[in-house]
Amino acid sequence: MIAGLTLLFYPLVANTWNNHVQSKLVNNYTESVSEAIESGTINAEGELQKAYQYNEDLLPCILPDSFAQAEANGVDERYMSILNANGDGIMGYIQIPSIKVKLPIFHTTNEDVLQIGVGHLEGSSLPVGGPSTHSVLSAHRGLPSATLFTDLDKVEIGEVFFIIIMDEYYAYEIDSIDVVEPDDTSLLQVEEGKDLCTLITCTPYGVNTQRLMVRGHRVEYTPKLLEDAKTPAFGAVSLHTNYLLWVIVGLSIVAAFILILYLIDRHRNKRAEVIETKDI
């Protein structure tokens, strides 16, 4: 029974812990970058200019045929040094209010990165906006230890997500949701004049044979836009909420089982007492 309860609670405890870690990473990034900008340790405009130049140098941007090939290209020192204010590989963070996601964005889509946050696909534009750019961000779905992009299939066209780099906010309105084969990167190419960002995760849930691509185009950011987006419309219950429901159901079944065993044992003891009394 203890082993069963351990298995039941592990995903919940692991998720809670990882959510705490991710929140701490985002808060540390925000605080340290703000302090560095105020003190002059970091020239935010200069860092962003490096990112803009990097994106220009990428054109024409042709992504690899697969993520595996992208990861096999080795370390690009220039890429790793841009938007790496704290030296920890975090370039910023993403907020998807409709599914309550707030996650750090790391350089590369290496597996160690995808276990704890969102990875930027090297070879795509850095997520600092601008015409003729297309940033690609990827995260896992359905990990037992972290929520990440588990609920990405719940977002809808017209909703807005936000990318925060340094002290700049970039807003993207979702305009297309597609399911493609893992080696199909045709939807990730730069489109002339457009400012795009695509979020990627595996699908179907638990099978992971295809890729879910959620694309957004840049819209003007205002604090009100973020505030309004923080109140999502009622929709399908998330997988994380479903898991909490199953934990409650599981605990109820265990409690009922224990109660039944107790009542049976109590009934047996009473019968034994009656028999002993008769024998006397």
C-alpha cells in the first residue's frame, strides 16, 4: 500500500517541486537583470542589438531537417553568449496565461534543458522580435516530474502569449495550430516582413509520434493586454487538474478500502466474542 501511495503521489510532489524551481529561476532572472540594468552592469540595448544582428546574419534562415540534426551541430559560442546575462543559459521567460504557464527560456533544445524549461531552437531567430524573424521554442509534454507544455493543446487561436527578454515584453497572438511529422520544419521558416514565434511540443499525449506547433504573430504589447490575458476563458480541464482529480479519487478508494477492512475485522471480532460467550 505504501508503494502504491508513493507511485500515486510522486507526479504531484515532483510537479509541485519543479514548478517551484521554475518560478524561482524566472524570479531570479527578473531580479538580477533589473538590478544589473539599473547599476549599469548590463547594457540591455547593447545586448538586444547583438541579438538583432545575430538574427540578420541568419538570413536566409534555413532550419535543419530535424531537431536531432540541430543538436548535433555542436556549440556555437557566439550564439551561447548572446542574451546570456547571468551566464546560466537563460535568455528570458515565456508566459502563456490561458494555460497558466510561466517558464524560463534556455539556449538550445538539449535534453537537459527540456527537462526543466523551454528550449530555443538554435538556427531559428532569437526571440527579440523584428521583421523577417521566426523564433522557435520547444518544451516537453507529459513528463511525470514537470508540467511544462503539457496543456499546450488547450490554447486557442486568438489567444496571446508573451516572451520577456531583458526588460522588454513581446506579445504574440496565436494564428495557427498544426500537427506535423517530427522532420517537417516547413512551417518554421522565416516569412519576409513577418515577426513570428512558434511553440512546439510532442503529440499525441503519451504517444509523442508527431509535433504540435502553435504559431503566433507579433502584436503591440500593453500592460492591459497581459492583464486581460491573465483571466482565461473557461475551457477543457487541464491534464494537471485531471491528475489532481485522479489523486483525490485514488485516495477516496484507498480510504474506502481501509474502512471496509476495518468493518470486516470489527465484525469478525464481535462474532468471536459472541461465540466465546456462548461457550462459557
